[in-house]
Amino acid sequence: MNKMIVDIFNTTNKYDIIYADPPWRQSKGGKKKARPLTSGTSLDYNVLSLDEIKEHLALATELSNDNSILFLWTIEKYLHEAEELANELGYKLHTRMIWEKVIRIPAAFTIRYGHEYLLYMYKGEFIPVAKNCYGKYHSVFREKVTKHSKKPEIAYEMIENLYPNSKRLEIYARNERDCWDCWGNEIKCH
């Protein structure tokens, strides 16, 4: 088993793949609070400002090879900011993938958001995918939600299959995973 918890502030490791699920600033749906312009309840984890997320992504980018891939999760509210952040760090958009969430009816104040984006971006020259994966994955995938903010297993499997021999780093990780280095304040060891 090849996995390691890394300190992105203090490592010289280099990576082909950066996978990030930033804790974008927002709240859960729910009843509106008494204070104006505030709705919902606190999330089950700490959220970060755009500047903090940019700092972490910049550190991860410094650890990436000249030709590298960024898989960046974002929500509708931060789609444009996420793309701009990644562009400023030298990444170009390959495609936007959409996770269509299979869930009970999600909370809403206007419309119900039943999707998230996984931005597939690259820096330098695009790294070709494994030949046995040509056309294997679709830009929209439908997977069940298991826990608030937990991303579907298919995302990891897709990355591992597309880039089987790559050196991978997950930032904002919650769990260790074989063949991935990880960084995050919620990491649980298996």
C-alpha cells in the first residue's frame, strides 16, 4: 500500500495529479436566521475564504510537475471563481464534469441544486489518459449522495483509471487512500 499524509507547506514531493474538494464558504439549507442576509445553519466542517483556498491551491500547484492535471470540485455558487482561481495558477479547462446527485429533495430557497461540478483542468501539455479509458467516462455521472459533502467513489476510480501510473495528491482529504498522498484537517486513517 502506497499512501502518505503530507504537509503541503513542507514537502518537496512532485505530483502529476492534484485533486481538491475545497470547503467553499456557505451554509446548509434550513430555516432562515433572524439576522439579515444570513440563512441556513453552520456546516459540519470549517469553511475557507477564497483567498485561503487560492493559497492552498497555489501550494499544491508548486508541488505539481510542469505537465499536470487538476481535478477541482466546486458548486454552482463558486463555478466562475473556481475556474478563475485555477486559470490564475496556470491551468486551462479541459472539461466540466457534472455529478448529478441521487438524493432526497435537497433544501432550497429558490431552486434545488442537485449537482456539483468537477473541473478537469491541465497545466503545461495535456497528459494523455490510459488508452483503455478512451471514451470510457461520461461528462455527467449520476451517483448517490452518502454523506454531506462526501464526493462519490466513482471520481477517485475514474482518476485512478485515467492516470494509473501517476503520482497523486488529494488536498482537503478526509481519508487516506491507497496510491494517493493526502493533506487535510479531517484525515482519518484506515
